[in-house]
Amino acid sequence: MAAWCPVMAGRASDRDAGQMRLAAAVIAVAMCLWLLVQALGAYYGWSGKWAYLADLAAIGAFVWSLIVTWRIWRRRNA
């Protein structure tokens, strides 16, 4: 990207802002769904393997969000 062009810089920052909003939404939704699955599992007496599956899905969402935010941070500091 051309850092000297203010129009291109604005588009890059808009893209970064959109990615940050997406990462924040993924974190919030993953946490809410994880809590919901844990509560439903305890209430209905689901097997522990479903809790592990929910844990794995939540960890995947959190790792993805961490990678996205790290890439944005690196891009802004470059």
C-alpha cells in the first residue's frame, strides 16, 4: 500500500477498523455461546465430550481473534 497517499491510508484504516469490529464480535459471540452450551450441558446432563467440543470451538474463535488483532497491530506499527 502507498503510505504517502491519504486516500489509500484511509481505506487501510477503515479495513483495519472493520476487522477489529469483526474480531470483537467473534469474541463476544464465542463467549456467549460457550457460556450457553456450558449451562445447557449442566442443566440437561450432557456428556463431557460436548463440553470439550464447546471448549475447542471457543478456543479456536479466541485464537483466530488473537491472530487477527496481532496482524492488525503489526500492520499499524510497520
